[in-house]
Amino acid sequence: MTTKTHGMARIFMRRATVAGLGLATVFALTPHSYAADVSGTLVLLDWASGSEQDMIKALEDGFVKANPGVQFKEVNLTVQGDARGAIRAALQSGEKADIFINTWPAFRKELADAGLLKDLTPLWDSAKLGDNLSQSWKDLGSLDGKLYGVTYTFGDRSAMFYKTDTMKKAGIDAQPKTWDEFVANFAKLKAAGITPIAVGAKVWSHTEWFESIYEHLNGVDMAAQLTSHKIPWTDPSVKNTLKKWAELIKAGCCGDAADMLAMDWDNASDAVMKAGTHGYQIIGMWNNDRAQSTDGLKSGTDFNITQFPAMGAGHDDVSSVDTKEFSEFSGAANPAAADAFLTWITTKDAANIIAQHGLASPSNKVDPSLYSAVIKYSVDAVAAAKPQFVMGDLLPGDLVDEYRVQLQKFLQDPSDANIDAVTQALETKAASSY
Amino acid sequence: MTDATQAPVSGSGVTTSSPVTDSDRRRLAAARRRRWMADMPAAYLLLAPVLVLFAFSVVYPLIQTIWLSFWDIKGLYPPKFAGFGNFVTLFNDATFLRAIVTTLLWTVCTTVLSVGAGWGLALLCSLAPKATLIPRVLIFTAFGVSEAVTGYIWLGIYRPDAGGVLNALLSAIGLGQFAHPWLGDANTAIWCLIIAYSWAQTGLPLILIFAATQAVSRNVIEAAHIDGAGPGAIMRYIIAPLSLPGVRVALFINLLGSLRAFDTIYVLTGGGPVRTTETIGFFMFRESFTQFKLGYGAAATLVLLAAVLIISIPAIIQRTKEAK
């Protein structure tokens, strides 16, 4: 009996040891302990430039300070204009990276369809990213229910930048709240020798006006249907938007078509912020940082923003927004560090770095007192609105180019006949692009 | 006189002729073949580095481009075989057809302007070679500047705001009413580009043609002078015609350069406004690298290559004949 009891105890102990080792192995392989051991090189495919690049560098330094075992390595893409071509070329030529910056939902789909992106939904749950980011940011970074990007900054793209001196010169004391007030102010601006709006139509930034008008006249649901081609580009909603924009042009908003087509977004920014020859510009919130760091202007004092005027069509609660997100490649060589970075980017430390660099953070841990006046205004405006992602960034690559060119043609001739031709050309392209 | 079928035979101090038989010819041919075969390994050994380099840098990319042109590639989506579909689409694409017309206008104008200006300056410089050394070097320096930098220089000249040199100059001399957004107007943009590119490309024709003028014998010029020809007549009837070989080389080089031009267009107008300055080279870039339609872009590349070959092969054959 005793022998038998000892034998049973030995067997029990052996099994317990095996079970214990197994449990230890399982525990060692769980994401929690996996993420705890963050070290090695983290490679970022980076296309940011200028002051935005400085912010990325500050974020890298902040992360390394919190995780001293990690070294950041940047694969810098020198890009002018749309960076997607350079990113594709880098990936196809075998460039290896763990994470990258994305701002185009259509590109996210392309990469996800090619199996290049890691599904971050498990990370959202395990790292409790929802404690720092609201569900709406998860939705904006998701595709077909899977999260592919962790948003680190966003911008109000329905905001009009202006310089306070310019408005003072034109005798405009209060910014217009309605479309009619906005158009009525053109006379004051022109009387002061100021072109009311700077439209940089050389490449893409003229589309901002189409998009804000479209969304305010037709709402976010229609915008979503148009960008997914559920309604054609010959739809009355598109034609009415162009006709409304034509009213501005005919009211002398923007100078000659050649003036607009000669300016890129940065020339338009210079015209508003430096020269003061133009009144307003719709552009992304990076312009806030640019105006401060490049032009030496004080946000909220020397320049400011005002939200796109209400058009009274029942959709004035909408705002066009853009986001920038970090995504992780499915073949990341250092997924632990990549996951840790994507988690850290939502924390208070990271959010405050972003705020200090003049941009908005989606994290609810951000210290709002760090925001400049312009960013504070834009954050509140987006929070109060139905967000619609920049429409051009939702279009397939084929179509987005035609979209920009056809809107340039519209600027050259905003007549009804040309509006028909422009919308027809867009529809023809769209028919072969999806 | 020796018959074509007779070969001189040397011996005992007397040259005689004897008929060459078929067997002699065969022996001679065989000897030549043996000598040729013996030289072959050394020849190929010497040529090998160039052939390997050529294979890697020209043949392989060319085969790859031809292969790509048969595929429908959109971004990172899986490619689909398209056969000649890309070429069919290309020649039905109004944007591409317009790019062909723009390329023709661009190539002819930039070549004529740059070579014409280079030729004129070379002839002027030939009148006082030493005194014109510094201007020649300065003009050639522009050719040495990269096309992208040239673009940025001219962007500063053409920009529409107060910082634009051209508009500021017009205002300064009381012609402010002619200030214009030069690059935003479809009617002026292409001409602005042509001027900017031609300016940068004038240096090479200047140097090539100037070299040709310096090869003209002083004796010929002095003889003409003695015969009573004035400087104008010497220039018109002697130096200008004898500089034509230099002009031909310059035309050939600048024509091919213009066909392939991209950087200046990219920097100054980005193909706009509304694609009016989009050449085949720019079209190829936009389709391949902005939209990442690599197959379609490759098809456009092959059309451009065909244009380059159509121009260059006859020119190369002509030059080879002249060399003989």
C-alpha cells in the first residue's frame, strides 16, 4: 500500500511538473509577456517631412525613453506630393519595415487586400486601446470590421485659415457663420485689394472646396455613397455642388483660373499667411504648425480658423476630416516592439508630444492646455460634427487623379455646360476604376 | 594592270601574275577563319565586362519592361495578364494621344531653340575665341546643372506672386499690366517650359559647334580673306557650313534628351495645368509611379522607346557611314 502510495505520488509529481512546465510555456507565449519584452530594432517606413518629421522624431525619442531596449530605424522616403507611389515602390523593391504612416483609407484597403497589413483588433482588446481612444477612431482605422491603423493625429478639413490683419484691413470684425454672410464679405475683401479665397489648384488642394460644399449640401451619407460609387458622378448632388461653387467663382472669390492653377497648396498658404493678398484657405491642420514654425506667426493671434459657413441645407453639422495612423506590416520583424509603439502612441506622453508640435491627438489622455488656439478650435469643431473623411483619399488611385484634373477643368470654365462635361468625364473614369 | 582575279606574286625581284585558283581562295578563307577563331576568345574576354554591364543595365530592364507591358497591374493588387490590352487602351486614351502631340511640340521646339541658340552663340564666339571663354563656360554651366534644379530656378522666375522675378521685372519697368500667372495658364505654360528647358540645354550645342568651328583650317579663312571676303561672307560661306557636322551631333543629342525630358516639367508644372504640359515621359511617370499602373506605364515606355529608336537608328547608321 505504502509502495503503491509512493508510486502514485511520484506519478502525480511528474505530471504536475509537466503540467507546470506546459503552463509556463503557454504563459511565456501569451501576448502579455511577449509585449513586456520590448527590445531590438523597430523600423519605421516614414514619408513625413518638415515640422511633421520633427514631431515623428520626438515621438520616436519618447518611445525609446520609455523602452530603452528599442532602437528606432527610419526608412525615409523622399516624396513630393502623394507618397503612395513611393511607399509601393519601397515595398515592391523589398524594403523591410515594421510600421508605417498612412493617411489614405483607399491605400489601407489596397495594402490589406494584398495581405500586407496586420489585423490590430486583438491588440486593441489586449492593450485596452479603447481606454485612450474612442470607438469612432477605431471605426475610422478599420476596414470590414478589422482594425488596421491606430490614429495618432487628425485634422479639421472644413476649417478656413485666415490672417487676423487681413480681416482687420477689410473691416471684417466677426467671421461669417452662414454662406450668405461669407459671400457678402467678398465685397469688403475685394475693396481692400484682397482676393477672398486662395485656391491652390496646381495639384490637389482645390478639391477641398468641392468636398466641403458637397458635404454641407448633401451630408455624409451621400458623400460615402459617392466615394464608393453607389451613386454616379453625374448625380444632381454633384452638379448642384459645382453650381454652388460656380456662384463663388462668379462672385470673384478666387481670381482667374490661371491664378488658381499656378498655385500649389503651399503657395496658397503663403498668399494668405505671408503676403496677405488672399483672405481664406481651406487646408489641413499641418498649416497651423507651418504658420508658426515657418512664418513665425502666433496661432490664434496672428492667424486663426473659422469653420466652413452653414449652407442651410440640413447638413451643417458635418466636418471633413483627415487622420494619420500608424499601421503594422503583417511581416514585421519585431512585432513586439511594433505593438508596444502602437499602444504607446495613444498614451498621455505621446499625445502631449503631438499637441506640443501643433497637431491634434485623438487620445482622451491629451492635455488640452497644450493645444494652440487653432487646434483647440478644430478639435472642438470635429468633436461637435459628423466626421466625413476627405473624399479624395477614399477614391481609387485611378479616379483620384481624374477627379483633380476634372475639377481643374471646372475652374477654367464653371458654366453649366462644362459642369455636365466634367461630371460625365468623372463618371466615365469611375465606371472603370472600381 | 592586275586583273581582279590575279594576285601579285613576289619572288626573285620580278613581279609576275598567276591565276588564283578556287583552292587558293579556300585556303586563304580558311586561314582567315582560323585567325579569326584564334582571336575570338581574347575579343570576347575584352568585351565581357561591357557585355555583362549592358545585359544588366539595358537588356534585362528592357525585357522586364516588355514583360510588364503585357500585364494589368494596379497598385499592390495581384497582376492580371492583359496581352496587348495595355497598348490597345493606350492608343484609345485621349490623355496619351494628347501627350504624343505635346511631346512632338515640346521636342521640336526645345531642340530647335537650344541648338539654334547654341549654333548662333558658337558662331559669335568663333569670332573671338579667347575673349568669349568666360561666357562660354557660364552658358555651359547651365547645362551641367540638374534638370530639377533648373526647374526650381525657373519656378522662382515664373511664380505668380510678388516673389516671381518675371512679374516683378515687368512691374519695375512699368509693364505691370503684362504680369501673368505664367504656369497656370494653359496657353503660356508649355512655352514657359520650352524656354526654361532650352536655356538649360543650349550649353552642349554651343560647345560642340564651337569645337567644329575651331576645326576649320585657318588657311581656308585666310585664303578667303585674301580673295576679298569680308567677315560676314567668311561666316556665311565658310564657318557656318563647316560647322554643320557639330550641328548634326548637337541636334541628335538634344532631340533624344528632349524626348526623354521629365524633371523640369515635373518641377515647374507637374504636367498641368489640366495636363497641357504632359509629355509621354511624364505620362509614363504618372501612370507608373503615381497611380502604380506599372503595366500601362511600361506600355507607354515602349512607345517612347520606339520613338527614340526611330530617330536614333537612322542617325547612328548615318554617322557610321560618315566614319567609314
